[in-house]
Amino acid sequence: MRKLILIFIFLNALAVLIADQSVIDSLEAVLLTAQDIQRVDIYNQLTKASINTSIEKAEFCNQEALRLAQEIDYQSGFLKAIYYQAKLKNYHGELTAALEIMQKALKLSHELQDDKMTAEITNDIGMIYYSTGNFTRAIAMVEQAKELFYILDDQQNLGKIENNLGLCQWRMGNFDLALSHFFTSLELVSTKNHNTLNNISIIYGMMGDFEQSLAYQEEALAIRQEFGLKEGILDSYNNFGLIYRNMREPYKALEYLKKSVTIAHQIHKDNAACKALNNIGSIYDSDLNVPDSALYYYQKSLLLSIEGQETYNVLNTRLNIGNLKAKLGDIRQGRREIEDVLAEAQAIKARELVMNCYLALAHISGFSNQFQSAYDFFQKYTAIKDSIYNDNIQTQIADLQVKYDLEKAANEKKEISLMLLKSQTKNMRMLLGIIGLIIVLSALYIILRIKLSTNRALSAEIAERKKLEQELELRVKQRTIELDEKNQELKIEIDEHKKTVMELNLYRNSLEHQVEERTLELRIANNNLEDSNSALQKKNDELNELNRLFVGREFRIKELRDQIKKIQGEEIP
């Protein structure tokens, strides 16, 4: 039965791909004869259809749509063009640029009163904040999008919204609430989403229900393998590694995690690679107690996270490195690293990271015999843990209240519409009665014209005031966004400085190692020279001895010659 379901899903996906290609071909055929507005709309549709098939083609179509829309001053087409431009920037990981363009698109959608585009753009802005680690801002934006889609009665997009809210709550440590959002997402969408199944698997794993975690992960992996979704497959491999690690099977976990790193490098997904590398380092650190390997993988993960501007991953990896340094005996450096991570985690309100930092500081204080500090840090850890649970309950109540308010607003809107309809019917009856009364009709007509003129003037004044209020609100929002961007740029500069310091430390260690090697080589050469000098001295002593013997021999020969000459002289008469 399961195989039949997977075959059915595969055939549906294949049909969608064929349909997409057919749509692209049809649009390109129409484009040949299209003019002005129609041409902009077709380029926008081609951009959307080509994102999943050819990113280069999508970018070309997007540039053409932007150019033509500006030339003919087609605001609606220009809105969609800059929206797809932002999505393309987000696809390439250019989050700052994507956020800036999305903000422009949001402002334009408000001006054009395009509710659906406003909802989609608001949701995408929220997920860009999610990618940068600003989960509080992300939830606020996604909740706004949820309200808009609820009013539009768009069930499919509501399912996506619930999945996004689940992601945000999960990263903030609200596991029960995250799970609730994910299951709601599955109920709203028409077909099961492998990403949502994957998220449910992870949450169950974090809650200790490994049987359910493996079941949902296998279901997600099966869909991903059927469609050849490499990004999803590497994500599943990474998650299988985490599950098996929690099941106390570290070597099986390492097998899956290293597979995910290989795929991540193949498809140039540095974010996924850094997560897997961080998990591998954690296994070598905590499970297998191999600190050198752990530090190696942590540092590789940290460099990738800094390059990708993944704030949460950077802080999480630095926390692991701080714990490892303390474990290896460098308690001061480890404590300093964890305190820095704590300050930055508090700034982005990542409560799960803050909670883990307090727990790590409690352990370090205990190792240092600072028991009062250890107790204080553990109290803070417990307080955040309890507050996360309480916030889950409060957020669930708030969600129910929001749903009630939205339903109430929708019902009130229906009642107002019904009242307007009744009022219009009554007015029609009155007008039919007045038709027979020409004089009265003329008088009422004049009065009506006066009232309409007055109403127009009042409406124009009200519209002007609303416009001024919107402009003021947009300025305030723009200023807030500029401040956020400046803070983000400052964080990036700090991260780059830290990266540079790390690279310098690595280079210094390499130089120190080279100096030690050269010193050892000089010592060996010096010893060899001393041995050579000793041998040479010995030879010199031998030569001196021989020289002494030769000199003595010459003196003896001279003495003998003198004696011979003397004897010969005595013999001659």
C-alpha cells in the first residue's frame, strides 16, 4: 500500500513538472506577440515557473519584467517583479538585499491595496528574519500574514504559515507549541509536506520519543528520495544522525552525518554542512571523548556559519567550543567564550541558547569550586526552562484569542454586509415611490447632490489624513528597519573580526609548529657538527704525533750523518 502511495505521489510530481514545462512553452509562445502590460505579466509568470527549473532563466525574465514595468509605469507588474527579485536574492543567500527589496515590495502592495500580495510578502519577510536568527520579529511578521490569509480564506497558504510558525517556535524552544503548528499545517494542506514531516520527526526526537521520530523521518526521506530532492535527503541524513545519537548509537550517527556533509558540499549548501559538522564535533566531544577531532569539526562548522551569516549556528557552535575548552582545562577561555555567546543570545532573544549557556556556566563554576555561582546559574537555567513552558501555555491561549477575534471580525463583516444590502433595498423602494412625485424628486435630487458633494469633501479629507498617517507609519517602520540593518552590519563586522582573529591564531600555531621543526633540525645538525669536530680533532692529534715522529727522525738522521762525517774525518790522515 505504501509503495502504491509513493508511486502515486511520484506520478503527480512528474505531471506537475511536465505541466510546468508546458506552461513555460505556452508563455514563451504568447510572449512573441505580447505588448506592454501583457508582456510584463508573462515575464513575471515565466520567472515564477523557471525558479524550479532554471535559475538563470528566472533571473533573466525577472530583469526584463523590472525594466518593462518601469518603462510603462505598470505598478502592479512592478510589484510582482521586485517580489520575485527578492525571492531570487533569498535563493542565493543574500538575506540583507532580499529583506531590503521585500520591504519596498510591502510598501508598494499597501499602496496598491493588494491584500494577497501583502500577505505573501509579509510571510516572506518573516522567514528572512527567521534565517537571520531574529525569531521574535519573524513570528510577529508571520502572524500578520496569518491574519491576512485567514480573512482571504486561503487554506493552502494558511498551512504554509502554520509550518513557518512551528519553525519559529521550535527555534525559540517552544516544542509543544511548535508540534501543534506542524500538525495543524498537515491538516490544512491537500498533500503531505515532507518538510513538515521532517520537522515533526525532529520535535519528537527532542522530546525523547525516538520511535515516532524515526517513523516520521522515514516517511519524509521516502518522499525526498522518490523525487530526488538532494537538499531534503541531506537534511534527513543529518536528522537520522541526531536520532541515532540520542539512541546511544554514535557510530551509526556519524555515518549518516558524514553522508549529509558530502551531499551538502556537492550542492553547495554551506548552511546544512555547518550544522552537520557541528553535530559531528559534538559526537566526538561528548559521546566518543575525542577532543582533537571535536575541535577540528567545530572550527570547520564555525567558519562556514560565519560566512553564511547564520547567527544562531555561529552562537551554538561557539557555545560548543567554549564547553570543549573548559573540558580540556582552559576554564578561563571557555568561560569567556560562553559569556560572549550568552550576551549575543540574549540580544536576539534565543531563549534555548540562553538556557544552555546558563547550564554550561553552572557546570564550569562547579568545576572551579564556585558553588554559589554554580547555584545562581542553575537557578537562571531552571527559570528560563520554566518560563518556556509557561509561555507555551500563554501563547496557545493567545492563539485561541486571535482566532476568536478573527472569527468575530468576519461575522461582524458579514452582518454589516447584510445590513448594507437591506439598506440598499430599502433605498430602492424609496426611490421607486419618489419617481411619481416630480417636484419632491427634484428637491430630493438637489439635496442629494449637496450631500454627495459634502461627503466627497469629507471622504477626501479622511483619505488625506489616512495617507498622512500611513506615510508617518512607513517612515517609523523604515527607520526601525534601517536601525536593524545597521545592527546587522555591525554584527557582521564583529563576526568578520572574530573570523580574522581565528585565522591569525591558526596561522600563528602553524608558524610555531614550523619553528619547532626548524629548531629540531638545527639541533640535529649541530650535534652532527660536534661529532665531526671531535673526529677532526682526533685526526689532528694523530697527524701531530706523526709529525713529531717525523721531526725526531730527521734530527736523528742529522745526528747520525754528523757522527758519520766525524768518524770519516778521524780516519783520513
